[in-house]
Amino acid sequence: MTSLRPVPSPTLLSGASLPGQLADLPRPPEVAYLWGQLPPGPCVGLVGTRDPSARGLRIAFEAARRLAALGVTIVSGGAKGIDRAAHLGALSARAPTLVVAPAWLGRATPKQNHRLFDAVLARGGGYLTVASETDALIHPTFVRRNEVLVALCDVILFGEMGVPSGALIAAKFARQTGVPRFVLPWHPSALDTRGTQSELERGARPFFHPTQLVRMLEGRTFENPVYWERSRLAVEAHEAALEWRAERRRGKQRPKGKKARADRAPGAAAKNPRHGAREDDAVLSAIARGASTIDAVVEATLLAAAVVQHRVLLLTLEGSVVKDSGGLLRSVG
């Protein structure tokens, strides 16, 4: 078959150049074809149905965005629905993402995702397949794709899944190979979530917050300094938020006045008040000038996205920043 659109030649991966995880497959591929590059680990897969609810799409998008902002590489299959939301979520965090596809890039499916694949490559991500240029798009091809996708991931998340579902093939392989599995929340408006619920019954854990995965990955080695720094900040912010809420529940009063600024912004700022205060001032100033989203604050302050998210979280808990009915950031006072 001929390609549906012109594409550059891929990098041929074979032997020592193949990702090491693929060697452990029951049927290791002899070759793989890569356009772009393989982003650094840790790699988190996010897959699900092609026909999710609108809420299911938003949940998958947000989970991918938050994880990618930590330096995690989001891996998905490039299909419609949950896969597309996963890749878009990573791109919205200005992070690379990896498409593990069933077909050669020139014959990529679905056609409506061609621009998405171009954006993935432009952002420094990759498009990987073990299918040759002439392989037919038949059921075994998709099964093979799912095996490769799971093998490349340190953790895998499942969005809404019905029965039957291609994502259930990935779920089965993850169970067989011991890849940790998490299930995203789903919405009652979803057409079919039997697959999602069955994964919970089979031992997958509910996903609530990115720090769940950070904790799980502790002790592993990834040559990704961005991940280590951002994940540390995320854990500190989350622990500080939990402590703050616990104190509120115990009825303790938070300190008031300028003198106690570091105490009102727990976590990293409490350990280094002057550094945190400078970041807080920059974020508050940007929001006061009209920056109403995390991306806008990043552009205005030139701070890292993870740092901005961290500071906005703490400023929200402090009461200096709120979100309006449209989800936009607003400063208080």
C-alpha cells in the first residue's frame, strides 16, 4: 500500500537501539520505527474508549496535563477519544508525548489526528510503531500496538472504557506483566463504563492526584532531572495542603499579618520564605495584570509551569487567589 500523505523517513530501531523494555515482551519485535524522539521517563500510559463522555475527556486531559507538567512522559495510542485527550493534555503542558501507533506514520489513523501527530513531533515527542509501511490495519496489529505501549510504561492509567474495548487488551497485558494500574474517575453520562469498573474489581487503584504516581515511582532511576525537581515540589505542595487542611479541621487559626506570610503559604515557602515570597509576588502581580490561566502566568513570570502551579495552589489555599465561575484565576484584595 502507498502512504496517504508524504512523511520523512523514520529512524530504524533494532538490536541495541530498541527500547530495552521491548526485549521482555513474549514476542520481542525485531525492529521498530521512530519519528521524532523517545522522550525521557518516567512514562505513564493513558488509554481508554474512543467514545467517552465530555466529562471523561476533560478528566483524561487534565490528568495528562498535570502529570506532563511534572516532567512525566504521557504515552498513548493516538486514537480518538481518551487517547487524543491524553496527547493534547501533555501538549497543553508544553511537554513531549509519545504516540505508540498501529500504523506507519504515512498511513496514520484516524485521519483527523494527523495534525495532532504533527504537533507531537514539533513539541519534541515521538511517533513509534512496530508495523511496517505495508502492514494491514487488522485486529492483531492493534493487539501488538497495545502490548508495546504497555511494555514502555512504568504506570498505566485507564479512562472510561466500555465492553468490548481495545483498551481492555492493554489492561489485560498490564495485569499479566505487573505494570501498576490506576483508573481515572468517570462520569454517569458515559455510554459504557463496564470496562473501567471491571479494572477496579481486578485490583486497579483509583487515581486521585499525581503524587500517587510520584510515590509509587520512588526508588526508581530516571535520567530526567526535570521530573525529579518538579515531582519533589509537587509532593511538598500536596503534603503542605493536606497539613493545612488538617489544621483547619482541628480548628486552629492560621497566623495573620505580614509577619506570618511564610506560615500562611506552607511547604517549600515555609522552608525558604524569601524565595517563596518572591515567587508569590511575581504570580500575584501577573494575575493582577490579567493573567488568568497557568499558561498565562508562566508567560508573564518566566517561571517554570510546575513552580507556578505550586505557588497558585498555595496562594489559593491562603485565600490570595480564587477561581471564578469560568475557572479563571483572580487575585483577592
